[in-house]
Amino acid sequence: MQSDDDLWPDGDECLITGGSTADAWLDIYPPPGLPLKVDGREVHGKKDGAWWRARSPLPRTAGVQVESSECFRPAADAGYPYAGDTTGLLVRRLQLPADLLASCEEAELAIRWTGDTARLYCDGQLAGDRFWDGNDWRLRIGRWRERLLAGAVLVLVISPWPRDNPVYVEARPIFDGERCARIDAINLRPESRCRICG
């Protein structure tokens, strides 16, 4: 089984999560012998070569833009081992929409950014980190949902990429000066999910 959405085996069933791509497909090999059911509903598809193919049964969801504002660097970030040169550090508090968090069990935070390393802190504790490679940083935030609904603060810290950085990346950052630390976009998208049984 393969899908443009994410698949999670669960015993004799499979959980599909995602829901961001309008033209997502679900492909199964070998083709199912019985009607395929998703959350109790039958899914109709057709043979495509050796595979059985259907449109992904997940409802499509759209993201909302997340605003950010300047704030103080979390104390825990001073001990982060890969911070590099912190001259020109970018520190932003993320303002997640409470209504969206309250209405969904899981959501994906997508951060389009440029820099050397990025860290995300939830109430001062490191929640995730990433080295820049030109791709969006995607995090599922359901594990912090209850804390965020109770008022926890998310802070994003980005160390700048120095112009003379020897690390190879496919596309080099665009610079205004000697260092680059920037946020281009942050989106939060509620995650759809359904269970497949055949």
C-alpha cells in the first residue's frame, strides 16, 4: 500500500493521516479482494496495471498563517550544543490560533526559514531542532496541544547562516550581509485522519 498521504500500519488496519494535497492518491498491491472500507464507508477505485487505485479518502484541509513577534531568547537555548555563531540570532514567539488547536487532535506546523540551525521551545523546553537544508521544517504538534491550550508559549530560535559557511547545500541562501537568518512563512494545518480496513 502506498499513498500521497502518510500511512501508519496498525494491526490488520492502516491509519492514513495528512490531507494537504488536493490530488492525493491511494494505491494498493495486490488489489484488495474485498470492498475496501474507510471509517465504515466503502471506497471505490479501479485497477491501474498491477495496482488498485483510488483517490485518497481523506478530506482536504487548508492551513492558516501563523503570526510571530520578537521575544527574549529562552534560557535553555544558551546550552544548545549546535548554536554556531549567535550574532544576529532571530528569536520569535509563535502565536498559534487557539480555535484551530481546540478543534483538531493533531496539526502540522510548517516553517519556511533560512539559517544555520533552528530550535523550537515549548515553555522553555527544547521541543525540536533542525539544520537548514532549504526545505520547510514540518512538525506535528499534537503532543503539545494540551499545554498550548493551557497557555504554553512556543518560541522559535534561528541561528544565522554565515556567508562563508563550508556546509554543502543544494541552493545557497540569499544574503543581505554577512549572515542570513529569516522566516519566510509559518503555517498551521489541521491534520485529517481515517482508518482503512480491507
